[in-house]
Amino acid sequence: MIVSKPSIEVAEVPLSGGRTTPGVVHVGDTVRRPQTANSTFVRRLLRHLADKRFGASPAFLGIDEFGRDILSFIEGDVPADLACHDDGALWTAASMIRRFHDIGAEMVPTLPHRRSGIETICHNDLSPCNFVFRDGTPIAIIDFDAAAPGPRLLDLGYAAWLWLDLGCLEIPVPDQRRRLANFVKAYGMYDVEAIFPAILERQAMLSAEGRRTGKSAMADWADHCREWTQSSLAP
């Protein structure tokens, strides 16, 4: 375990924007994150991404004197809410997700307990709110706290739902059909017919989570998105 003690006192600035985990702060050119039950796996994943020169995720730098993980700080903007991203941003995001999954797949054979259906390492919250942007273009993925081995399609289906903001009534259905086709094309490997069930499954999963945890607004939103997706985008 690496323990880092600052030689001089540096101000800690709570991070806002995106879906920030409580207690995460910006310190100089680093981010400090409280440890979780998944921290050991996340450190291993970040080291793997760095070793494979992914170049679009924070680097794990050690553990500070308060037991927090130290990550490199990536300069840019992190959106607080979903939005209508342009075609270029969608293409870049889907391509980045494909590279992340491809590199994650190389880690799977090294896992001690492999189950059937495990294809890669899933981020499990590939919302634009967990990406860093510069000038409207996504340049990095952050917040890997929920990362775990899993199937590509579920991770990609969740990403497509949130990056396109499926269910937003302000975006016309023909536009969403085109945007979804382009997002899937940028990722490669699948077509819209293959990803469609994964989108519906992730929407149902989030609804169930909301009901289970008492977050009724989240569950209602997920239900609305699922109904819209079924009625508007079915292949």
C-alpha cells in the first residue's frame, strides 16, 4: 500500500457537478476519494487501464494519510444533468466505451472467480455525468466505484439510454432513431436490434432499484423511459 503525505498544506475543494460521490475533493492536481468496498478492484482496474495506455481515465496514485485513494485530476467540465449531445460527442463517447470494454476484456482471464457471461469489466454507470468534457467533447471516463465484471451489452445499453437521453420528449423520435443507430455504429460489434433489449433491461433494473431503495422519482423516470423506448424505438 502506498501512503502519501503532503509536504505542504493544500486546500481541499469539494467536487461538484456530475454525480459526485460524497467526500470526493480536489487537492492540487489530484482527486481524493474515500475508500469503498470496491476500492481494491477499482485500483487494479485503473492500473490495468494505465498499463494498456487507455489514456481516458484517472490514474491511481496511492493512498493519502486519511486513507483516501489518490487519483490524478483530469481538467475539464463534468455535466450535472443529461442533455442532447451532438453527433460528434456521441460518436466519441461510444468509441471511447468500446476501447474501455476491449481493454477490460483483457483483464477478465486474470480474475480469480470467473462466471459465465463475463465478457469485460463494466463501468456500470456510463452516463455523460461520469465523463469529463472539453469544448463539448468527452475526453475521459471517471467515477469507477461501481465497476465490476459483466456483459458488454448491459453496460452499452445503459450508456446509450443516458447519452441519448431516451425518453426525453423534446428530441423527435426520428432524430433518436438516427442517433441511436450512429451510437451503436461508433461502438461497433452490435446492431440496434441487439442493443435494444439491453436498454430495456437496464431501464427495468434502475426502476427496480428505485422501488427497492425508496427513490420513487428515479423509478418513475426509468419506467417512463422504458415505456417511451418500447413504443418509439422498437426495431
